[in-house]
Amino acid sequence: MMNIERSSELNEQPQMLPPPPGTFIDREELIQHVGEFAVSQGYVVTIKQSKRDKVVVLGCDRGGVYRNRRKPIDESAAECIRRRRTGSRLTNCPFEVVGKKDDGLWVLTVKNGTHNHEPLKDIAEHPSARRFSEKEVLLIKEMTEAGLKPRQILKRLRQSNPDLLSTPKHVYNVKAKLRQGNMSVRNYKSLKPQKSAVRNNYLSVMEPSWRQHNPPRVPNLIGGRFVDSQSFASIDVINPATQEVVSQVPLTTNEEFRAAVFAAKRAFPSWRNTPSTIRQRIMFKFQELIRRDIDKLAMNITNEHGKALKDAYDDVLCGLEVVEHACGLANLQIGEFVSNISNGVDSYSIREPLGVCAGICPFEFPAMIPLWMFSTAVTCGNTFILKPSEKDPGAAVMLAELAVEAGLPNGVLNIVHGSNEIISTICDDDDIKAVSFVGPSTAGSYVYSRASAKGKRVQCNFGAKNHAVVMPDASMDTTLNALVTAGFGGAGQKRMSLSTVVFVGGLTPWEDKLVERAKALRVQPGTEPDTDIGPVISKQAKELICRLIQSSVDSGAKLVVDGRNILVPGYEHGNFIGPTILSNVKVSMECYKEETCGPVLLCMEADNIEEAIDIVNRYGNGASIFTTSGVTARKFQTEIEVGQVGINIPISAPFPFSCFTSLKPLFAGDINFDGKAGIQFYTQIKTVSQQWKDVAAGTSSDV
């Protein structure tokens, strides 16, 4: 009878469920999942066994429930010793779960999900809640040296941590260890339930490992956490003006890449079902945070890229416009509705996100291009894998930090790093549905062919050959200002730079004043407030530019202004090239065929507007014309075969509510960037036809 009553009492105890099995990005995420679930059920987990890269075994920490150690009156001394030894251990609980690493991901299985005790009514009663963090131990040491007593120390600690449950006795114990010279903080295996049921609390006050390196390593963003790569291979990010190493970019491993894709794929269903108004609110918060940190972003861009600080601010502001546009994307995602297309049948279309998308960015615009890509993609409901340029990744990582701070859920945005190998991996991955690319022509052609062969939706904008046509009747001052600004701004390292000018009727009337204005530009580090031209991105880029200049001279071009040997005092080792002007350039020359990507202006001549248009149509990404004749401008606008056209202004990145357009051969894909085209690229249309009839009527459809 007694056994039956005990059995019924056990059955009436609240049941503590084991954590649901699953797959996780890494060991820490698995432990976090188990720890948080355990706290919700009324128990605390402890790490029983761990091999960091292979397996972790988690059990239940009963919380210090000891067996009765009192000696009975009739017990012998030997029996008392035996009982004391066995009784000094915590009561064991059979609960046990195991996490194992399998193909780069961690898989959780439940070995034994039962408990032999009641759940904790108040999780704060568990002894792990009374432990001090590493920061608190250091504060205890400082306050002890200052002469404070344990109660005074405890009072001050509770000012910063009101939930602290430790007593003066615990402070005495810490002081005793400090007196013994023990400065280390115990690595408690019980997962503290107060602040986090995941990691030991001392980890929360430590700097991330990627920040502890000198120079710092640029982290991956995987599943909402910035983590240091396990790769030993890395690329130095070098300040172009000083040649100092700013940071190191690790080459993301295949396992880390798969984890990033897994995180994005796992986050997609819930993010897709998140109401568009909530996604918009996150974008509103995101743009607010970008404005708050714009100074930091601009300075980082200048240090890594080299462009003048004013150009760095423009870089961020142009990207910010895309984020602001994303705040109102819901209106542009509205589908169409047709009522009663047949007998009682309505038809409507809806736009749905694709899934996991990826973006591959160039070095020219470290902030604007990433914001072009992921702002629109995630607001449409996709998840995203971003690969910044390995030459200046800092701005992209800072923007990702702000996106997470704005409330972007874990896994919606992920960042990986690398060069050619990671690009190939992105193109080949079956879980990635769409790829956006901006960069050099050779790489763009490769990405388009490889990704499209895998059935992905692809948009590739490559090449930087932009032309300006100057008519004899053009305004002298307006035209010269535009040519100098667009030709040499950002050290010519912009997709929108004017690399070639075609003077209809000859260069002679323009040459002297063009040279005068070019020589007046200030070449110095981008951090100086009055800088016009900063350094180019790398030593290799400088060598390529100098080689193309020399090749042009050898082929018959005239070197009007030579900026190769410019010297900037105090920055003798910087990658500086002054404004350079070449005339008598022909379409057969290497400098015209290749992307110069530097402060070099190529001057060509044409007898009439038809010849100038023919030159531009050979190889042009964008083109401008400077004239006072409306007829000439209209002819140019109609007959020119480029995606971006400027009339009396240099071409520039368009506003986000319009479309950034490029035409072949400098664009590959069906849908362009920005505006409505960007939404079309990151969504797909689903058409639904529906008919509702009274079931009792028993009639069939007449469709």
C-alpha cells in the first residue's frame, strides 16, 4: 500500500521534459539551447564531459543536495568513514544529453531524459546563482586592498548587480583564495541560470577572441554571433597611406561556410512569416543606428580603403538612402487582383521571398554596396550571406553589428570572408537561391557562368569604363569641374568614375585649363580634412596603374600630366598616385581596354557626335554628354547604348527608388539593382486562383 502511495506521489510530481533534439551551428549554441530549456523546466544542466571539437555531454546538476551524513549512535567508526565518503557526493540524476559534431554541425541527442528529483521552485535557489563572475572577483580584490569589509563589498557589488544572491560568507571564501595567491577564477561547470543558462558567467565579461588579437581578426557572423574563424590562413588589411596592418581577414573554412548557410536556411521560415511592418521597423531602427555611428564608419572606410573622409561619408550616405528606401518596401510588394475572371473565380498574385541569397562585394564602396544588397533582400523576407571585399571588410562587419543591434533575428544576416575559393563555394551551394555581384569583369563573368549553371538567379554588375562626351558648345567651367571631380574623385577607384573623355572637335581648347585644375588637386592621406585624392587600395593596384600608363606612352599616347612619382611628406611608403592625364589615346591601346581603376583620365578626340557615340558604344558602362544643345543631347540619349546616361552632369549612383541599370557587356543577368528591379530580383511571383461555393449546392466549377 505504501509503495502504491509513493508511486502515485511520484506520478503527481511536475514532469521535467528533456530538450528537443536538433542540429546546431556550433557547440556554444547547442549548450545554450539545452541550458535555456532546462531553466524553463526547473533544472540546471552541468557539463559532465567535453572534447571541444568532438563531443559534449550534459547532465543535471541537483544543486548540492547531500545525503544525510550524521553518525547514528550505534554506528562503528569504519562504517561512519565509509558513509561520509559516499555521502559527500551530490545525489546523482540519470538525466543526460549528448552533443556530437557531425560534418561541421553539432547534433543533439537525448540519452536519458528522466530525473529522480522534483523541479526547483525558484531557479535562483540553485548554488550556481550565488557564484561571482570574473569581473566581480577582480572588484573584490580591489576593494579588499582598499580596506573594505565583506558586507561593504557585497553592498557595492549589489549596486551594479541587484540580483546577486551571494552572502558575506562567499566573499570570505574569495578573499581566502586571494590571500593564497590564487588569482584564477574557477571555471564552473554548472551553467549559471541567472544571466544566462548558456555560458559560464565569466565568459560574458571577456573580450571576444577575435578582438584579443593584435592586429584584430575580422570575425565571421554566423547565426547571430560574431565568431573568430578557426582558419590559420588570413589576409592582412593594410592602411594604404601608412602601410600599417589594420586587421587580418581569416579565410572562412568550408565548415564555417556550411554553418552560415545552415543558419540562414534555418532562420528563413520564421523570417519569411514575420509581418512586413515588423521588418520595416527593424530597418527604421537600422538607419537610425547608421546615422549614430556614421563617423566611425567613415573613419574605418578611410583607414582601410584610403579614400578621402568626405568621400567615405558619401559612401555611407548613399547606402543609407537604400536602407531608408527599404523602410517603405511593403508598398512596392503589393500584388495584383482580378475579380471574377470566370464564374465565381478570383485570381491574384503575391510576391514571395526566394530563400537564402548571397552577395559578393568589391572594395570600391565598402558600405554602399553591402547595403545595396542585404537591405533590400532581408526586407523582402530573404536571409542573406554577405562576402565583403577582403581588402576592406571592416565597414560591412560594423554595419552587421548595427543590424543585429537593430533587432535583426539570428541567422537572417551572415558574413563570411575569403577570396576566389569562397566565391566558388557560394556559386556551387545548392541552398543559395540568388547571387548578387559587383566587381571586376573577369570575376563577374566567372560568377555569372558558374552560378547560373547551378540554376541560381544571378545579377552581375562589372566593369568600370565610363565615358564623357564634350561638345564644342559646352559650358567651360561646368564641364571642367565635372570632369575633374568625376575623373579623379576617390582616386578614380569608383564604378562611376569617368575614365575616358571624348572631345568632339579636339582637345586643344580644353587642355590647358584641364591641366591647371588637375594640378591644383591635393594628394594626401584621406584623414586630412582638405584631401582631394587619397592613396589607391594596394601596392599591386599602384603597380598596375603605373604599368598601364607606361604601356600607353609606349603605344603613342601623350603624357600630359604624370602623377606616378608624386611624394607625400610623412607618407613616403603610401600608395599615392597623383592626377594623370593621357591624350591621343586610341581604342586599341591597353589602357583603354583594361580597367585602370585609378586617378587617370584618358582623352580621346572625335570629329563629330556620331563618331563619339560609336566610341562609347564599343565598351561603356555609363556615359555623359556636356552640351548646350537640346537636339544634340536628345540624339545622344537616344543612340547611346549604356545603362546610365548623364546630360551636363557626370553619371552617378541613382537614387534607390530608381533602378541602377547596366547593359551588356558590363551586366550579366535579367534583373538589375535597386528600386523596383531590386525587389523583383529578390522575390518571386505566385499566382493564386480561388473559387468559393456553397458545399450544399453541389455544383461544379465552370472554369
